[in-house]
Amino acid sequence: MAKEKEMTFEESLVELENIVKELESGNVDLDKAIEKYSEAMKLAKGCSDKLNDATLKVNKILKENGSLEDFEVEEECEVLIGYGEHLEDLRVRSFVADRNFCGSYYAAKGRNKFFYPFQRMGMRYLQVHIYSKCGILHHAGIRKTYYPVKEKECNSHDPLYRKIHEVGIRTLQLCMHEHYEDCPWREQSLYAYDSRIQMLCGYYAFEEYEFAKASIYLMAHSLRKDGTIELCSPGKVSITIPSFTAVFIRQAKEYLEHSKDKAFIEGIFGSLTKVIEEFEKRIIKYDLLPYFEGDEYWNFYEWSKYLSGSPKFKELSKEEQPFEANLSAALSLASRSMSNICLALDKTTASSFYANKADRIAKAIAETFFNPEIGLFFDFTNRTDIQPSALTQAMCVLCGAADGLNQDNVASAISNNGGTCGDIEVIPATLSMACFRYDALLKINKEKYNFHKCCYKQR
């Protein structure tokens, strides 16, 4: 009698899922249900045994500490090392969308000890697939490495503030390698928008400037021909986000304010000038910066409705393309930052020029986007059917477009992060944009909205 072929792990898992669905349907009589239940328990045990087998070993990394791979195999084979955040698929989910967070190692027969110091891994779990008939995994882990910084002491007695401080510092450190990264896992890329917030946090948390300097240097030397910076400096990708380039100039200004490093800013002044001049060349009327056309541009501001580069706008003709309040506000803020940089470098004529440019753009934003009947800024010209957003209100306040206007509804939309104004529903900002909302509220009324409590000891 032929021996019944043993099911693979994947086949067992599919069969187990089918039995569960059948039992959950309620269409199985009691005797059949007991039989199916017994079969399911055998399959579950078989899956569990396979998971514990040397060919599929999952090693949980506590607190992301560890060292290297150490395993023994009977033959030359491939070893796949995957990493991820959870085990909800009964495995480490290392393959996400079109990206595979997995490395490949070709093992020699016998014992292999492997250490690779150039791969940055942010994860909770490691998974090792050993493609050999027999294998012994002696050890698998990662080695914790932090960029050396001196953390300032948190002086708050509030447990919640102290926990926020602790989590914030750890998150920041996990995003520090050769440069700031948007996240410890997934992309690990240097974005101007993300890194600006990281730099500001780092200035206060560490009083360290060399790391921010290295990130700004990479962006300053990653200019494209059109004056925008690469989306993920120093790498090259097919698209870029114009608003992120505008933020880059603010990063340089803030670095100068905190570090007082004029020599470095002088060294990248040519890049800063190239960016601002190329942006200003695009202004053809109203002192507003037009929508960037072309597949190489992603007109993104944040992950909320209509502000993430909606395809709805990409389908419009050139004449129908709307001006966008956020983009012009970003250029106004960049021009103001450039004015401050020039003033610090004793370039007074240039400073006055850029200050005037910032004022003109802010005035044009007020005249074009502010609706006095509802007391809010709309996001797009000729598209008043689209709801205004809390982020746009904040950006318009920060660039000065709201100066001299009735700001009651603007302040309400920002402080409530959305809500309604008459018949208008305001789109809330995401958590990552909270810093712009807070800064805008402080500009509107520092006395009313100053809820900040100092968590650090004074120097």
C-alpha cells in the first residue's frame, strides 16, 4: 500500500482554514463536526511542529538586541533571513506590497557564522528559512547600534510627559543612521518633510547638530535640473514632491538658528539659491506658484483627502489646473527663511528682496484663497466645491496670509482639527501635521494657545 504523501505547511494551513470555514457555516451535523474538529486539531499540531522545525525557525528579538547568524547545515543551500513587525500570518510578514524585507545567504556545508554590519533592520521578529534537509540554528539576532548622542534630562514629574519623552527619544534614535530616516523599518529614506521635524526634535533633545548637518548636506547635493531636490536624497527616484523642496530651505534656516554654523550655510548657499530661483521662475501671475505638471511631480502635502496628490486633478487640462494654497504658502515660508539666512550672512539686499517676495506671495494667497463669507481659506482656486482643510488654514497663518483678516473661524478649524463652519465641513489634518497646527495657533494667540510645559531643565 502506497504511503500517503505528507502535506506541506502551506497545504495544511489551507486545509485547516477550509475546515474552520465549514464549521463556522453551521451546515455540518454533530458527528461530522466532531470528525472535522479532530482533523483540524491534527492539522494544527502538524503546522505547529513544522514551525518549530529547523527548516522554518522564528526567533523573537526582544528589545532589538542580539548579534549574528550561527547555523549548521548538511549541504550547501540558500538561507533566507526575513524581518518584520508581527506574526499575524503565522509567519513574519516580510513581503509587503511589492517590497520584500528579506536577505539571502548562500551557506557552505557545515557550520556557518555570518555577520553583516551594513544592513539596517528595524523589526520585532526575525525569520530564518534554511533550505536543507537538516539544519541547526544555533543563534539568530541583530546587534543594537545607536548614533552617539547625549540625551538631555527630562525634568517633568508628569508620568505621561516622561513616557512621551522616552518613546520620542527612542523613535528618533531608531531613525538615525547615516542620515535621518522616515522610519526604522520599511523605506528608511531621507525625506525633507519628515527630517525637518526630526531635526527640530533632535536640537532640543540632544543639542547635537552634526547629524542634522549631514542630512542637509546630502539634500543640498541632490539637486535635480529643475531646482527640486531628490525625493529620497541621495538616491534618485522617478518622482519628487515640490513642497518638500520648499521645506528644505526652512531646514537650512532652522539649522543656522540652532547651530550658528554660518560657514556650512555659506557652503550650500548656491544650492539654496538655485532652489528658490527655479521656484520663482514658475510664477507667471498672481504671485502664486502654479501646480507642478508632469509625471515626475507628485503634488503631495499630507495623507488626507485631496491633499495627497489626487488623480482627479491630474486629469484636468493645463488651463483647468488649480493653484494650490499649500504650495504657495510653502514658497512664501521658504522665501521668508531665505531672507533670514541672507540677513545672518550679511547679504542685506538679498534679504530684503526675499522678504518682499514672501510678503507678496502671502498677500496673493489671502486675496485668492480666503473666503470672507465663511472666514476660511480654500485649498484650490476654482474648486470651491472641495472642502477646506485644517492643514491649509495652518499653513496660511504661518506664511502671513491671515494677517489682518478675521481669524476666528481659521483658529477654530485649526484648534478643533476640522469640524464644521456653517455648512462647510473642514478636513482634519493627520497627526504628522500637528506641529504646523500648534505653531499656527501660537502665532494667532500665544497667550490663549500656549499649553506647552517645559520638560527640560533650563541651562
